[in-house]
Amino acid sequence: MLSAAVSPSAPQASSLAVPALSVEDVSHAFGARQALDKVAFALAPGDFTVLLGLNGAGKTTLFSLATGLYHCRRGRIAVFGHDIVTDPSPALASIGVVFQQPTLDLDLTIEQNLYYHASLHGMARSAAAPRIAAELERVGLAARRRDRIRQLSGGQRRRVELARALVHGPALLLLDEPTVGLDMESRAFLLDHVRRLCAERRLAVLWATHLIDEAGPDARAIVLHGGRVLADGAVPQILRDAGTTTLKAAFERLVAGASSMGKPS
């Protein structure tokens, strides 16, 4: 579980000119397989950015590097200026994460899961209690705070994971395929909720998905394929550059072009 041995705190006002997340020429390999190849981009506070890629594109590898689960050996990743390798504690204290694979303890209650997470971030129970109550209220689960996780539906568990990721007050939120396996109503709730948080709290959000419809027309999208960034910009600009009228068509054209370049002539 992601944690940091420092008390959580939002970045100071003087640091707001620094990118919330900076990824600088990051490469990563598993043996002979290149998972990421010189990936570079930056997020500002308040940015909602969709990291769009098929399964195996490198999204989860990038998240694992950004959260310190994998060691970043080639390139640099920084959170509000704090290098994830050389200065990990303040970097991790500023990150909230919803991982692709569920990480809740099924035998604990909702609030027990959240209190445990808060303790990993050095929060006293008295400080955690109002934050837990507020986040659960926002996701509509305050009345069920004493229910065990195994009693919840898949969509409700995802809401708990989102609330947990926000308890320590992060300024950067990373979500790895957060809507996989959920019904349309649950998908819409999570996406709308996160976009509101982004606007209200100036959270920087990186939303990784293979579902093209989750990148709205006003979103910024980063297209990742084969470990490489194929496009990065506002959705209308990506459509213009690709010469298409839909993001689905633009994505397919970008991926086809990258695939053809990788084939021997």
C-alpha cells in the first residue's frame, strides 16, 4: 500500500508553479521487453488528463514507477518537484492512488480500511475522523461506514477506494483503470465525481483507461501505445492533427501508424 513517513500536507502556495507531476524521458524494461520508451509529460494543479492506451500499453508500469512500487532507473519522475527516487517521502505524501487491482481488506469495515490508510500517512485518529466522514459522505456511503467490504457491490468498493485515496489530502490523484468491470451508472458516478474534485480542489488528476469514451471533448488526452507517447494534447487538437472527427478514429489511426512503423519493410 502506498504510504509515506511524513504527515500529509498540501504543497505550499509557492510551489504551485512547479508541475504536480513531471515525467521526464522515463524508460523501463522487463528483461528484453521495453515497457516504456522515453515517456515525457507534465501535469499542472487542476489538470484532468486521460492516459489512453490499450491493455499492455504501459499505463500500469508508469503508475508503478510514479508511486515507487518500481524503481525509476532511466529518466526522472517528480511530484511537486520532489524526485520519487531521491526524495520519496514528500512525493508520496502528495499522491492519492486508486490501483487497477482492488486493495481493500474484505474483512474490515469501510471506516476501518480508511483509518488504516490514514495511519500509514501518519494521521492521528482525531485528524482522520472528519476527513473520513466527509469523503464517505461525498461518495454516498456514510450510512454504511460500519459495513464490511465484502458486503458491498463492485461499484461501491470502487467508491471506497476513491474515498480512501483522498483521506490524507493529496494534491495529485492517480487512477489506473478505475472503472473496469463496473456498470454504466457506477462508471459515470466515478468520472463525474473525480472531475468535480479536480475543479473544486485543484487536484491534478491522471486517469488511465482503455475506454475512449472516458476522455470527454474538453479533456486533455495522452495516447500511450507500446510504451511510447503517440499524442498529447486537448482532444480537439488531437482530432485535428489526426484528421478525424472522433477520438476513436484518431486513436485507431495513431495506433495503426505506430504499428506499421514498427514492421520491417
